[in-house]
Amino acid sequence: MHYTDIGDAGLKSLLKMLPKNRTLRHLELGACGIRRGGADMLKTFFTQGKSNLEHLGLLGNDDEVLDDLVRGWLRRSVGAD
């Protein structure tokens, strides 16, 4: 789905579908216009464990959003604040 410009609104729709799709393992959302609101949705979605995704590609979206996601996941995985 690279370069589809789905933005946060499209991401929201996609995240509603993912719990129902138990076979999708690899999803590329590079350069799709995902911003802060989308990052917040992703954090919530993945902390709830609603997906079987093994890979989520986000390169080419807002760098600040990606930095925030990585910091949040690292903090959670190593238990640091």
C-alpha cells in the first residue's frame, strides 16, 4: 500500500479490519500520509494485541510520528520511562 496517501482516516478503517484478518502478516504503509493521530491509533491498537502482524512498514511517513512510535515501543519493551 506504499504511496497511497490513505492518511489517518484510511488507517483508522484499516485498523478496524485487521483483527478480523488473521492471515495478514506483512503490511507496508510507507509514504501513506500517516501523522500524529495515526501514530496514536497504532500505539493503542498494538498494545491491545489485536493483530497477527509480524511486520509493519512505516518509512516515508512523518518522521516525528515514527520517532514517537519507536520511543514508545522501546520504553514498553525495556521497561524504561
